[in-house]
Amino acid sequence: MDWMQFFDMVIHIDKTLGVMIAQYGTMVYVMLSAIVFCETGLVVMPFLPGDSLLFIAGAFCATGAMNIWLLMGLLIACAIAGNTVNYWIGQAIGQKVFTRDYRWIDRKSLHNTHVFFQKHGGKTIVMARFLPIVRTFAPFVAGVSEMTFIRFQLFNISGAFLWVASLVVAGYFFGNIPIIRDHLNTIVLLGIGAAILPLIVVGGWKFVRKITGKK
């Protein structure tokens, strides 16, 4: 198998995890951990699977193909470590990220996450765990914004536990139900919508109150 084939398997892991387990055995723990670390730790890799990976991995745990406790422990650790590295990168680059043109950074995603962070503060680190793209940029923006390391870690650790545990356990109990397994992408999109909708409603309500002069 060449690198392009392997990369395609990673991107479409909701359909290929079974093949990866069959081919690589226990090494799949390392691969899944690396994917989670890279998606959360490197701003150049927001395209890697996150939510679907956790859900499908939980489903395979239910079949006995993987150990759920080992999997969750590794993924939580990598999610925490990834965010921490991303925070340090943001801290090292600093505010100049907004004035210089870094080709390896998606500026639109960076801007949107910065706005999100300004509105919601430290809670962004927790909420972003459930929002693709924002999940990758949130710790980077926290570092750029000079959030204290201790405060960042409080949100980082709690968010990692909530994200990994909720999706892996959900996959464990529901991932092998045919209708859910066959419509996973739709379900993930609905879940993302459910997470974003309250934020849109609150933001819209604040905007209406602002333009109407109400307090």
C-alpha cells in the first residue's frame, strides 16, 4: 500500500477502519492516536476526521475489535497533548499571525475562530471540541491571545474528556445499529448543527437587541 492509499483510508476512516484493524492489528491504536493528535495539534490539518473517527472507533470497541478503555485513555491523552502543542505554536507566533501572510494557515478559518473566541472566551476551547475546523484553530488562537497556560489547560482537559468519552461511548452503544451506521455522515452533520444552532440564536438575539437599542 502506498502513502496515497493510506491517506485516503485515513480521510475516509468511517468506511475503512475495519480494514485498518485487519491489516495493522494493535498498531491501529497508534494510528488513531496520531490522527487525533495531528487534527488537534497542527493548524495545517483541520481536514482530518475527528467526530466520525471517535464514533466509529467506539462501534468497533463494541464488537471486541478494540479495548474501549485503552482507546479512550490514549485518545484523551493525545487530544490534550495536541491542543497543548497548538497552544504553544500560537503563543510562539503571537499577534503577528493577523498581520503577516502565512500560506500554511487558512486565514478565513483563523478569523472565524478568533471572532468565536472573542465572543465566548475560554469556553471556546470546550465547545470547539465538537466543531470541526474550529476544533483545530481554537487552541492556536488561545495561544495567540495569551490566555494563561493554567486556565487553558482547565478548559483543554475537560473538553478532551467530554469530546472523546461522549462520542466513543455513543459509538459503542449505537454505532452498530444499521440505520445509524449507514447514515453516519448525516448524523454527524446534524450533531454539528445542533451544537452550532444555539450559538447562532444567541448571537442573532444579541445583534437584534443591539440594533434596536434594547438592553
